[in-house]
Amino acid sequence: MPATRSLRAAAASIGLLALGTLAAAPQPDPLGEKVGGETTVFATGRNAFSFPAANLTDAERTRFTIGNSFFRRNWVEAPASTQARDGLGPHFIARSCGGCHVQDGRGEPPAIFNRLGETKDPTVALLMRLSIPGTDAHGGPKHEPVYGDQFNNAAVQGVKPEGRVTLRYDTVKGRFADGTPYALQKPVYGFADLGYGPLHPDVMFSPRIAPQVIGVGLLEAIAEADILENAAAQAAAPGPIKGVPNRVWDAPSGRMMLGRFGWKANVATIAHQTGGAFQGDIGITSRHFPHETCTPAQKDCLAAPSGKSGGKNGAEGLEIDDKTFNDVVFYQATLAPPARRNVKDPQVLRGQALFSAAQCATCHRPSYVTQQGPFPELTSPALSGQRIHPYTDLLLHDMGERLADGRPDFGANGRQWKTPPLWGTGLIKDVNGHTRLLHDGRARGVLEAILWHGGEAEDARNQVLKMKKADRDALVKFVESL
């Protein structure tokens, strides 16, 4: 069980902050612990990312619980006797949403290596996006013709897996200005045991680790004008930081929208993210994603039976009905961000000042006030009007050649990545037992993640390289307090 504090104690704590007990200390976060406003929960430990927003009604908590069940429990192959969870595959990488987002948290790269230094561990939480030069009908990536838009390493009976991903690491060494050495792990990917022949000669691929799910409903409720204001302010300011928004196709709304989710801001809404993940990662069809992802070359995939779960609830030809799907979206939208910790610690406050001085807060914008999200029926009004502190501008930034994947995604080019929110960073180890960060989990902690920064963030990285160890430690402790 997680270590938790009662809501009464939490309220008392916030009350003390409101009375100004930290007034004498520099405090860019005036709300202190409550990173999610009144949605914040005070929790640590294994389940820290799995609580509903603190201000939900009883009826909403019931809906949250129902959505949680379908998020976490495994789907099974068709045909099956189950009444609600058949239709897995034909190709898939996980049997449930929770298979990638374990405990609603962050995935990590495979860690089991053979004697040649290559992993043979299934790449469950590490998704490989695929495309070839060109765009689809909505301006998104053009699918690889044989393997589609992602590489699936698992399949149901009678269907061949698409293959497996290989992974090894090269070491990149360097030194801080004070002479302290460091070593980074540079991943090198490959594909083996291909089930349907070679990949296209011009294939582009991009590794993507499953991020923690906390606070996504609050991110969806940030006003578009605030995100565009971030871009305008950066464009007008001197210096290299020039974030830009991504415009992407949103299937549930049937229009182009501002991207907020995914490592390249290539998804606009939680509903689209959920439908795309059900279809691509588990092989479950839904209203806006009604077709299996089998390509014409995958005859065994095309011949595999489909599940009947959706039809049993009035959604003929689909494997998840609207109500169940919507409850899963609601569950994710109302997952609460956990409160900050150690907010009075002098080292944390020192790190907070250094974070700002190094211009980290330009991209990792601390604060917003939420509005109503795009689909009110899929979230709670309790998420609106909240002062939140996610530490992101939700914009794309050129992060340099060291992090480049070379693969465009709507308006994002091969060197651009979305600024990820930082809330919950210090609890990933509690929840998932690791500290792997960045889009493919190559960084083994906060400091390594900073050292991979380049492009627009090169100046910030250089400032950290010049810091003495005490300041580096303070900077990390601040980020881990979020």
C-alpha cells in the first residue's frame, strides 16, 4: 500500500502555505505542494499515480473505478466465452493499457541482454513507430507498406508476429567543468526475425516509451491560447529557444487540432490517444478506429477472427463499445497528479532557482489555469479552473542531433520533440522501480536527461556542465520534488 496523508492534513498543510510561512524564501510555485490544484492527491509509493482527482464526486469515482478495470485487465483472443474483453490482436504489443503503463506509470527499455549485448526481452513499453517519406491523407506520417505505422512483436495463435526489436547501447563519455566524468548510454536499434519480409528501404522508425498517465486531463484542459502564447513569447524573445505548436488530425472530433500528447505532440486528445492505442497496441477496434491494422501483405492477420465484445453492447462490428471506451478515457482524464514533496527543503529551493537561471523554465513552463476540455462528457468539471504546475509548454523544440530520430510526425521534424511535463518525475522510481527518462528511456535519471539536451537547449545544458556538484545535486533534487 502507498504511504498517504489524509485530505484533512493536506488541507492544513496548504493552509499554512497560504498564510505565507514560505514568504521569506524564493518560491516561484506559490501553491507549493498542490501541482494539480484541488485535484492533487497526497500520495507516494507504488500506487502514487493511480488515484482519482481529489475533488471528484462519488458518482465520478464509481465511473473512474469502472474505467480502471478496463484499463488494467487483459483482453483475450477471439473467439472466447468472455462477454466483454475478447478481440486481442491479431498483432499486438500488450494485452492491456496497463501492460505498457504499469501502475499508470512510465515504461522502461528492455533490460535482458544476451551474450552479444542485444536484448531479447519483449519490447512491451517501448513502441517503435514506422513510416516512409510522404504523408497520409491528413498530413501525418505515411505508413510503412508491409508493417504499418508501428512494429508489433506479438500475435494471436495462427498469426505471425511482425518480428522483434534488437537493442544495444554504445557509451558516450564526457566531463563536467569540475572534471567529474560521466557516461551516457546511446541506444542502437535494429529489427530481427521479420515475419513478412524486409522493411521498406526508406523506412524511418522512432522509439517511444510509454509515459506516466497522471494529469493528462488537466493538460487537455489548458487553453489553446495559452500554448500559442508560449510560442509567441519565445519567438519574440532573444536566444535560441523557439518552440512551435504541432497541428494534428483528431479522429473523435473529425478535424485538425493542436497536438498535446505523444512525444512529438502528435495527438490532440485523450480520446484519440486511447482509440489509437487500443487499435495499434492491443488490436481492439472502436468507433473512430474501426479496422484492424493488418496490411494487405499480412494474409494471416487479415484472416484472424475478430472479437464480439462491442456487439454485445450495441456496437456491431467493434470490439469495444462506446460506453466502455468512454469510461477508459474518463479514467485517464481524472488520474490525479501527486503532490510535490520537500517544498521547504533549502536544497530544493536552491535547485528551483538554478532551474530558472539555466532557462529550463522557458520550455518547462511551470503554471497554467485550466479551462474546460474538448469533450466535457469524457472528463469532470472538477478539472476546470485549477491552477496547475505541470512544467511544460506543450511545444515542439529542436533538441539537436544527439536526440534526433529523423522521422517527421505531422508538423514535427526529425529533430523536434515536445517538452514533456515534469510532474511526478521524482516518484517514477517508487511506482515503476526505475528512473529511465526521455522518449526512449535512454537517460538513467534527471542529470543524464539534461546531458542529452542539445539544439535549442544546448545553452541550458552547457550551464549545467559548468555547475559544481552541489548545484547539480540541488537541481536534480528540485526536479525530483515535482
